[in-house]
Amino acid sequence: MQHLKPDALEYPSQYLNRMDENSTTKDQKRRDALGLFYESVLKPDHELRQCAHNQKCYNELMDIRNDVIIYLKTLRVEK
């Protein structure tokens, strides 16, 4: 399975430091939360990846990460 790279994805930078008053609706809050979660999946976690190397499951971790990214993209399209 080919792993997705962050630069190949639409990076939701509009969610960074969002403090406007118009983000109070439930739908907007959900979109904001989804964007933040999406960013957290894209952000490399070096300690976690080192643990995966130590446990010899790095490729499996990246496969799961890839699956989650694909799923999150479907959620972004639905809203």
C-alpha cells in the first residue's frame, strides 16, 4: 500500500488559530474539530513512530494512518 504524504493532501490550515465569532454553530464546531483532528493525524509523532519501529510494526502503523486519512477525507466531503 502506498502511503499518503502530507504535501499530497489538502492541508486544512484554515483551522489554525480560528477565533472568529461565527464559529459558534454546531456544524462549524464539528468542521473545526474535524480539521484539528485531521491535522493531528498528519503531524508526525516521532516518539510514536520510534515505538512502532521498536515493536516492529512501523509499516502497519503507517497503513492504519493512511486508512484514517482516507476516512477523514470522506468525513470532510460529507459536511
